[in-house]
Amino acid sequence: MPSDSALRFSSDPTRSATLPGHYYYDPEIFEREAEQIFYKSWQFVGFTFDLKDPGDYITADILDQKIFVVRGKDGALHAFYNVCMHRGHVLVEGCGNKTIFTCPFHAWSYDTSGDLKAAGNAENVAGFRLDDFHLSGVRVDTMAMLVFVNLDPAASSLADEVPGLLDDWREKVKRFDNVKLAYTQHFDIAANWKLIFDQNECYHCASIHPGFDTITDTPDVWVSTEHKRWLTHLMRSTEKVRQLRVAESEKQHDPETWQDDIYVWQMFPNLLFITHQAPANFKIVHAMPVAPDHSHEVVYCLNFNDPLTSDDVDYNLTFANEINPQDIAPMESQQRGLRSRGYSMGRLMIDRERTWISEHATHHFDKQVWEALNGPNY
């Protein structure tokens, strides 16, 4: 095994080691990630589709922090910690429509702006003022149909964190602003959350994804563009694949809605967005840590066609139930291996040309994790 002096994580991707093995199972690292990454970043919590009317609400968990988002009577979105200000009971579950949120414990009631409207026996409690018990607010923002919250009052705006990302979606994804949620699949993964995003490379594609023939190593077939908090891959189709898939679908689809190439976007810390060679589509992979060695992942498939064609259904199921699970077994095996006393760090395989088998996207992600935990000087 190389000595520690020979391997270290570096800001230079061409010479960098991986993150240390213990970063994937150490409880102390996990707690630091909660504080420095998840409680300070914009977190996806749902869709504007579910928040159309006043009183529409959704709930979400950011690790152990429960949140709900509601469309107010003023038409704006409001987000709050999902906890009654009386004695800390969870205020609301699931999703639905309410204009008054009444705590199931002692019936304290709040409106969609978070104001306490009623508290039983309040008139007999010395100095009690409804105004003193407003729900604790959380920052909320949207990007197209996606709803985000941020627990850090001092964080940069969502637009400032990922400038250009929405414009890139609208440029690259056919009918982007008209896609609707069509299919959702959940996965419990016995692996650290970071392993999901470390796999945003194609070094593993030939061995893990049978029949992989979408791209080759010819010039300009795999193009990566890195930004501070997001990156994108363009995977151009081979002409053989393009002709085959268009021929399969030309009877069902308007050519203007057919997606020729694959684009993958990674938004730090825990989101992937994908559009595949298929009728107009947009897929979201959202991962959330559960424990140092356990994660929960949700795949959302959004489509333009309504009703869905057989191609839409086939591509959604192929990605969610075939391609994505092919990545899960290696992650879980890697999680077991990372605890080995014979392993501390490996070497990221990053070539000068940033070819399709290079692991530079893994470094881009790992660098953000490293700097969140250790600072920029290394």
C-alpha cells in the first residue's frame, strides 16, 4: 500500500488521491457534514406542482430537521421548521392543503404565514402574547419547478450558488418548462451518501453497465464543464445509437421533442439531473444521508408527453429500475471495503485530456466536500 506521504487529497485533480477511507464511515465526519454541508446548502424538497393553491403544503426532512413549505394566502411560498412552538411536537405530516395548521398535541394553531392564531387557555396565562410564538422560518426559493430550502440564514441566494444552471437546463433539455412528474422510485442504499456522487464518472461504465455502447472515446463525445457548485457532462450519441433510437421512435414522436444526446448535471451536494436519449425528459436523483453507512435515494422521472407513450414508460423504467440499480451494488460493496485496515486512500484516475473514462468529476465533488470540512488551504 502506498505510504501516506505518497497519497494525499490535492486541489490539483491530476495528482490527487481519493478522500480518505474513513470519510465514508466515521460518525464524527458525518456530524461535521451535517453542520457544514447539509445545514448550509440549498436542499431540494419538492415541486411547485404540489404547491399551486393557497394552503397547499409539503413536508421534508433535512437529516434530523423537519421542514414544511406552504403556499400562503399572499401567493408566496413560506417555509418553516416543522415544530410547534409550545412543546416541540411535529406540527404536520405528509402533504395536502391547510390554511390553519393545528398541533395534534395541544391544538396550538398557526396560519400560512406562521403566525400563532390560537392557544388554548392563553387568556389565563400571565403575560402570554400570541405574537411571541411565530413559527421559526426557513429560507425558501424555487428554480423552475423545483423547490429548495436553506437552513442557513447567512447563505448565498440559490441563484448566486448555481448561476447559469437553470439557463443550461432550458438550453439543453427539450420542452424543459413543460415536463411533469410521471414516475418516482425509492432506494435504500447501504452506503455513504458521497459514494452516489463519486460515481459521476464513466470509468466504471464498461464493467458495471452491460451493453454500454452509447459513447466512444472519439473527440468531443464526452465534454465536461465545471462550475463552483455544479458541473455538466455532455455524452454525445454514436451515430449508430442515434439512428437506431430515432428509427425506433419516429412513428411516435415529434422530432422536435426527441433528445439526441445525454446530459448529466451534478449540483452540490446531493443532486444529479439527467436527460437521456428519449422523448423530452428530465430525471432527478436526490440522495439524503441516513447514517454514515446508509443513504436514501429518490429517482424522479419527468416527461413532456401526456399521456406517456410506450417509449416514455420504457425509458423511465429502464433508468430507474435497471441502470440506477446497477450502480447500487458496487457502492454497497465499496462501503464494506472502505473499512479495511489494508486501505486508507486510493488514486483518482484523471487524464490530461479529461476523456470519458477520467474521474475528474469525482474530484470536483470531493473537492467541495474537503473544503467544506477542512477549508480551502491544502
